[in-house]
Amino acid sequence: MRTQTITDPTLTQAMSDPRPARPGDYIVLLKPRVMSLVVFTALVGLLVAPVPMDPIRGALSILCIALGGGASGALNMWWDADIDAKMHRTSNRPIPAGRVNAHEALILGLVLSVLSVGVLSLVANPVAGGLLAFTIFFYVVIYSVLLKRATPQNIVIGGASGALPPMIGWACATGGISIDSLLMFALIFMWTPPHFWALALFVKSDYGRAGVPMLTETHGRPSTRRHILGYTLVLIPTSLALGLTSIGGPVYLAVAGVLNLRFLIGAWAVFRRTEDEAEADNQRAERRLFRLSLSYLFLHFCALLVEALLHAQGLSGW
């Protein structure tokens, strides 16, 4: 891996006159918002697994997964410091703002990576530890280093790293992988492109300014709208297929049915709009679809938890 070279004048100036780092700056390096999704989906994967896990070992496992997610975030911010300085929504991150030294972020990410993978392998099992190590590697090396600046497929392929946490949680409890955990992975994997492309439609100038080949930049906005609808049509059967597994059930399918209908309506609304219409109302449909995508994933996994509770009480319809 290269040594990060800072060439952006704004970033160079900020780092030449650094302000003292506060504990909160190091927390921001761990991307707590992303970490919360990692923790939640991993916890669901652990709780819906057919093998119960000791609460203390389970809590330690989730902590390790959270630290692994934070390690990925710190290493990503270290690598992307130059382009973060060019984008409005990321320019105030700790490294481009000069509050944290890039070298410190690198060390923090590496230490947390080794610590989280090692402890999870001991507390849970080597399969879970191996999956966590692969997740960190995929996010940092495959996505951040190799894909993000090279191809508009960065989100499509790179989404695998964000889709792995429920598989890790499942492996913590079971020591293995199953069709259930693979479909949880597939749900997040297929959800990721329309989620981020909807975001890209209303922050297009940010990606263009940083030179990131987001689909909106390389293929244009009309193509991005078509891709969102296309991936939505694949996402729907993936979502419903999970409801037919041992961790699904009628409650999950009912929730998934409503969410998929709303998501399809939202994706269709984005698809059929002209650019003039989108500009006239400040990308309202695109922003609405992005917000809907957040609740879409959250409620799917909540429904899995409800099904797990019903299964435990012998009330499942399957």
C-alpha cells in the first residue's frame, strides 16, 4: 500500500497548521454512522442464527465487529484524504480539516484491524475472524484503493464489504455460512447501488470536483436513473427470497412487500423524471428515494428480528 501523498492545496494548508485533536475527532475517523449500520446488521445476523450464543461472548463479538468497521473507516479516511478535501460534504473530516494527522489515522486503523480480527477469532471462531479480516481488506484495498477512483462500478463491487456484517454475525453464532446468511448479504449488496446512486444524483458536483468516477459522471444522469430502476427490479426478488428461508416468515414477507412496493414507486419516479424537472424541485424525488432506502434496509432487518422472536415462541407461520 502506498504512502499517502497530499497534493491538494487546501488539504496541505490545513495540515500545515493543525489544530489540537480532540477525542471526538478520532471517533469521527471511525465513521460512526456507517459503524451503526455494520453493528445493527451484524447483531441481527447473530440473533437470528439457529445456534444461541452466550450473551457475553455475543457482546464481545459485536464489539469486535464494530471496531473492525471503525478500522475500515479510519483507513478509508487516511487513503481518501486528498479527495475528501475537495468535496463539500467531506472537507470537514478530521484529516483534511487538519485536526488529525494522516499518519495517526493510518496507525489507528491498522491497530484496530489487528485487534478486532484477533480477538473475534478467539472469542467467537476463526471463520468469523476470517470474514471480518476479509471485510476490512475488501473495503480498504479492493474498494478504496483499487475501485473507487478507477471505475463507475466502484459502488456495485465495493458494496460487498458493507454487505458482509450479517454474515459475520451469523458465523459468530454458527461457525459457518448458510443460504440464510448469504441472502442477508445479497439483500444489502443489491440495495447498495440504488442507495448510493440516489445520493450521487443530488451531490453530483461533489464527486465531479473530486474526480471520482461515479456513474453520474461517467454515464450521465439519465443512465444513472435507468440503473437505479434496474437494480431495484433485482433487489425486490432478492428481498422476498430471504422471507422464504428458515429465518423468514409471513411477518417479514408482509413488511418486505410494502417496502418493495414503495421502493419501486420511488425508483420509477426517479427514472421517469427529466433533468429539468429534477432541477426545478431541487431533486426532491431523488432525495426522497435516498431517505426511503435508509428505512428500507433498517425495517427489513427489524422484521427478521420479529420473526426470530416468533420462532423462539413457536408462533412462526413457517
